[in-house]
Amino acid sequence: MAWYDEAIFYHIYPLGLCDAPKENTYAAPVHRLNEALPWIDHIKKIGCNAIYIGPLFESVGHGYETTDYKKLDSRLGDNADLANFVKECHKQDIKVIFDGVFNHVGRDFFAFKDLQANRENSLYRDWFCNVNFGGNNEYNDGFCYENWGGYNLLVKLNQHNPDVKNYISDVIRFWVSEFDVDGIRLDAADVLDFDYMHMLRAIANEVKPDFWLMGEVIHGDYTRWVNGDTLHAVTNYALHKALYSGHNDHNYFEIAHTVKRLYEMGGNRPDGLKLYNFVDNHDVERIYTKLNNKALFTPVHVLLYTLPGVPSIYYGSEFGIEGRKEKFSDASLRPALKYEDYADSLETNSFTKLIAALGKARQSSPELSYGSYRELVLTNRQYAFARELNGRSALVAVNNDDNSADFHLAASGCSSYVGALSGNRVNVENGQIHVTVGANSGEIWLPVTDTSTNTTEKEPVVLNVSDAVADIPAGNAQAEVPVETAAPADQAASAPAETPAPEPQPAAAPVSDADRDAFERGKIAGLQEAILAIMEKNGPVTDQMRRDVENNVYHDSLVNWVKSFR
């Protein structure tokens, strides 16, 4: 078992959080990263034990046009500030991974500056792809080169060049020796050369035990990148899309089918394909903005924390903040936040209380980190599954309907369960628990240790947040939004007469043609979103470009479109 097997990540975009200027003048360092220090205690309190922070190193603007891999961006401070930040995280048993932008560099990178100055005689001419001294560009360099994403601001590194490989290897060793970093998230991993990634994995295995490599991959067969020779994990954009659209469309089939497909991709093993799960990040809109019914914030995050994979919270989303993509800027997705404005969030903010409770539940349940996945109930509006480990099961049930719903869930390994969010306890009867989940809500049922045995397993940590989550804005919902409304064991099988809940099935419901059609539409929409996400990273997306993507509803054509970006 490695630390990342039990990780709960907190994702920070530091240039945004710390309110750094949008452009770097390379002036004297301003120690803004120190403003992130108070957040470490908050991150620990909401149950996160790992931080993904980046980009961090000297760059021109948004951070992904690196000019110096060995120097903290002067808008954030100096190297001592970064070393101290990691040190303070480690004091709280929080691991830290950096953004590794190893596919391209900025035009102020030393090797490119030498190419500009010495042209054909530069020692670094082969560090970059397809340099053509017979061409030119908008910067009037007197030569042209291969860029990333159509932007000459981002000069593509020649990943086949041994000197480039040695340089990047040296950078990683420096990050470990200088800052004691615990892993790297590889930017644009879906366009990295696989031999290059083999080299990165070899360095990761060398520099530190359990050094974690996670890659940004938007679409494709994730096993191409996640295996023993390349990366430990990639970003799970497939689940990201399913989580918000499956709730907006009242279509749990989309979510469940996505989970099943990914689980099969990993060989139907809990350790087969541990992906980096998220519902928002620095490139996509906030989940609270995306949800048509804001009350669905609860079941979305219950699933984020309980489905196979490694969960991640993007800074600020634990407060339920908005973040909408703008036409030519991602600034609203990367806001400056002042710690003092949120210092009492655990006492006053319903969203924060929910995230903290989910964090504690996951930390207390090895089933949620290591357990196998088994679907128990599936309808458009109700979904339940088991995470099973060593004969014991953690049971998860979510409901996207405006009425409460009854669940009859197969249970094993103990005589009773407790709701991790509500604190309600229910007994196992005839191999099942009978529970009721509130409107637009969810619950995690954790096995309670049988005190009549000699087991040394701990009772699950329970945080009762029912009252807090009832305050989450209901958006379009007409009902209140308790986390869970479990009835006593003798009443759990019946719903209120005036609002009868649908009777769940003990196994997955058969898939109708309409459900299959909805799932196919979901796959098309996911591909369209992946294409738009890539295009938006490459530059401004015009209304016509957006219409071209939205009007293409052909699966194979969209797949080829995605591949064309490589």
C-alpha cells in the first residue's frame, strides 16, 4: 500500500489563490505563497491528506509557459518559500505534488533564448521540435518551430533528445532534493511521448519511495498511460463529465455505465485502475455552477468520495463558490481567496461541513480506498453500490429525485451499519439493510464492528451533518435537502403515503433502449466537451468553432477529432 492509495487531494492553483499579477515582470520576488500557509490547517481539517499545487515555477503568465524549472515564480516568492510550504504540509502529514510542465516551455526559457541568439549554431537547436530556419512567425524570430496547441508562446520540447531527457530528469531530482516533493502531475500527458514517460517513471522510482506520477489525460483508453511502466494515475475526465450530466439529466445510468466501463478497463480489480477523480478544476467550470439543481451538490460529492479512484477537491469548491468559463479567460475559475473570509467555514458553511464529513468517512473506511466495486441498485434516479473488502462492505446510496427513496441493500460482514453522514444506525435483517435516502441526497453506510468477536477493527468515525446539509440551497428542488432521512428499522421499508418512493431492486435494473440511447448521448456529449476543453486550452474558441463541435454528433468522427490534437 502506498500513500496515494488512501489520498484525498486538495487542488490549488497558486497564482490565482494568492492573487498574483497576470503577467510576470521578473521583478524581485513577492512572497505571496506564504499567504497559502494558513490554508494548510483548513485542508487538514476537511479531511484532505494530499495537495496538488501548481503551476509553481517561473513563467510568463498563466504558469504553463515555463521559463525556469528551478526557480519559484517570482510573483509567488522564492525557493525558500516553496520549501517551507512543503515542510509545513509534511508536518501535518499532508503529501504534496507539483505540476510538471514537461511538454513545452516558454519563449524566455534559456535554451530557446540561445536559439534566438545563435540560430543554426545554437547548442540547443535540437532541444525543440521541427525548427525551420527558412520560416518565420508572428514574433519575427526569423525561424519557425513546432508549438503546443497552436500557440507559438509554447515551444514544444523534443522529447526524443537525450539532452532534454537528462535535463528534465535533473529537474525532478532537484525538486525532490530542494523541496522534498512527493509526486508530479504531468501537464498535457496525453501528448507526451511514451518513451519519455518511461524515462519519467524510471526517475520517479529512483528519487523517492512511492513517488507518484499522475497525468492530465482528457480522453481515451486510460490503460495506455496507467500501468507499471508509465503513470500511476490520470485525470478521470470520463467520470467528471458523467457526474454532473448524470445528475442534471436524472440519469444515473450514465454514471453507473461509466464506472462499470472504467472498472472493467482496470481488470475488474479495485487496484487495477486508480484514477484521479474530480468534479471541477482550474480548466472547467465549478460544479456548483454546472448543477441545474444546487441541492445535487450532496449526491455528487458522496459519489466523488466513494467510487473507485482518488478523490480531489478544487480550492474554494468546498465553500460552494461559483466559477463560470469566460469567452477568452479562465480567470473566474482561478480566483483569489482570502483565508480570513473562510476561517469559520467548518462552523458556518454547509458545503464545507459536508466535505469534511465525507473526508472523515473515507479516512475511517478502508473499504472505500481498497474495496472492490459491486453495483446493487440502478434506476434513473436511484443508485447504490457496495465497496467490499475482506468480507465487509461499505454501502453507498444516492438519490437525485425530489422525493425520498427506499433502498433494500445486500449487506455482509456485520450485524449493523451506521450512516457516516447522519449517525443513524440500522440493523441487518435477512442479509439486507432497509434505509431511506432523502430527496437529492445520499448516504454512506459503514459496517459497525461486532463487539462479540475478537476483531480489532475500529468503529467508523461518524459526523452528523444532517442539519447542516439541509441548509444547502435547493436550486430547482421543491423539497428540503437532508443528507439522509433514515427511518428506524421497523419503518425503513415504507415511504410517506403522500409521496410514495419507488421500490428499488436488489440488483441492477435491465437497461432499456431509452437508457441505452441516453448513455450514447452522454458519450457524444463527453467527446464534445473533451474537444472544446482542448480547444480552449489552445486559445480563444469562437462561436462558430463551438457550433462546429456541437453539430458533430458522430462518435467515430469525434474520436478522430480528439486524436487529431496529438
